Amino acid sequence: MSTNLVNYFEIGTDNPEDAQRFYGDLFGWAFGSSSPANYQMINQSEGGLWDTSAIGGARYAIFYVQVDDVAETVRRAEELGASVLVPVTSNPAIEFAHLVDPEGNRFGVWKPKGS
């Protein structure tokens, strides 16, 4: 898989039922069942809906860029003026982080494990 491509999106909300209803009605998206982390896949693997009520209730919609090295990308982004909202986080399938660019736009970087 090529890296440095936008290939995933995520919606964070403290009201996942309303978000599902809105985006499902608007775009016809299908939502999977909720994981133990309160995360639901959208259209199997195109994106995700995260119930953020347990972590402060942040509301956002972001894109993710797949990178070769999440920690190195975060380090480089900070050098270029970005700030870290969600530090490098790892789960069994992926490693990711959320950043804010110097203009205040939130975005994510990620890498699937085993690649």
C-alpha cells in the first residue's frame, strides 16, 4: 500500500445515535456494531464513528493519512508547528495519532500493523 495517502475518515461525537441517523439518511452509510472502545466501522472499512462521550465528548470530523512511521510523522509535524491532540496510540490492528496543523485543522495519521 502506498503511504501519504488520505484513505480513512472518522467522526467523533458524544451522540452517536444522531450521527448515525444523519449520515445514514444523507449518504446511505451502514454502521457496524460498536466495539468495546465504542467505535463503529462505516461501510465495513471506509471510515469510523467514535462515541467520544467517555473521553470528554469531543465532536469532530477528520481525515487520516496513512504513513510509514506514525511516531516519526508526529515528531516532524510538531517541528513544523503542529500540536498533538491524541498521542501515538496503538491497538491490535493499527497505530494512530491526532494532530492539529498550525491553522487549527484537526487531522489524523495512521499505519496498519504488519505493514
